[in-house]
Amino acid sequence: DIVKIAGYTFKQFGLLSAYRKQAREISTLYLLTSRISKASSLNELFEISLKTIAEELGFSHIWLGLLNESKTRISNQIVYGSGWKKRQSQISYEIMSKNNPFYEVISSKNPIMLSDLDQYFKIFGLRNIFSNLEVNSICLLPMISGDVVEGVVAVEINPDTVTYDFSKDGFFANLINEVAAVAKTKKLENQLAESDKMKT
């Protein structure tokens, strides 16, 4: 009858939508990995990563902060999106205060959503990153490689129209963790190169 036909059609449409979503996610991951594999430096790696992710997923603003070796400070920043004067910054600041959402992300290794940024602008890091932009909500995600947090990514979102999975095991986290794995390899390569220079 009509009800059964409608139900079957709806189910087939859902399967087709899921297939298309999965195909797009695989395509995006492949594009990202192929591009970042050609990066010659950490900064180039991060710039390529943010540009690719923003363009493929339609994000207006995306920020990446790299942790120092002791995991207590943001030591390097890369951004993508309009409104930022610099694409790269070496400003370093402490993030280990328990009132700082970066601390929560790093210690828990879980993403968090911040929907009212005004209350966080008193925190030094967030004020410097977002206060000059018309950004109301962001998602903070840890960059994890081998269970070690290498950095934090912040992406502007609209809570009412979130279409991507921002969970710890979601698609966006998989993209970010792929970047973290390549970044860790680049850092080791740099350390080995410096060590070789000191020996000669």
C-alpha cells in the first residue's frame, strides 16, 4: 500500500544520503592526506590543513594552536578565515588555568562547545584569538597523535545548524588527528636534522 511504499522510499533515501555523506568524508580525508604529505615544514603543514578543511567543510574561521613540549603553553598559532591580520603568530601564553577551556580540552582529550564567548573573553588566549571577530560559538577539539595531545583546534560553528560530527570519534576529529600524526612526524624529522647538524 501507499504507506509501505512511502516508508520504503524514505528508507532508501536515507541510505543514499548516508552513502553520499560517507563518500564525501572519505574524499575529504584523502584530499587532506595527499596535500599535507607534500608539506615541507610544520607551518606549511598547518596552513594547508586549515585551508583544505575550511574550504571542503565550509567553515568561516578555523584556528590551530600548537602546544609546547611541556604541554603547558600555546607556542605557535595558525589561522584561516577573514578578519585575522596575520596567518601565523608566535605569541605564547599559559593555558593551564583550570578556568581556561583549553585546559579542559587538553586534560580530558574531549571536544567542548562554547556557545557564549563573551564570558570567556576575560581569558587571555580566547580574547586575543576571537574578540575582534563576529564569532558567537566555537568548538574546541584536541589534536591527538598516539594518545598524546599535540595541539588544539577551534572552529566557528552555528549550534542550530551543525551538520558535522564533532565528537571525540567523529569525522572532524579524524581529520584533525591525521594532521596531528603528520605534525608529530615532522617534529621528529626536525629534531633528527638538528641533531645531525650538531654532530657535524
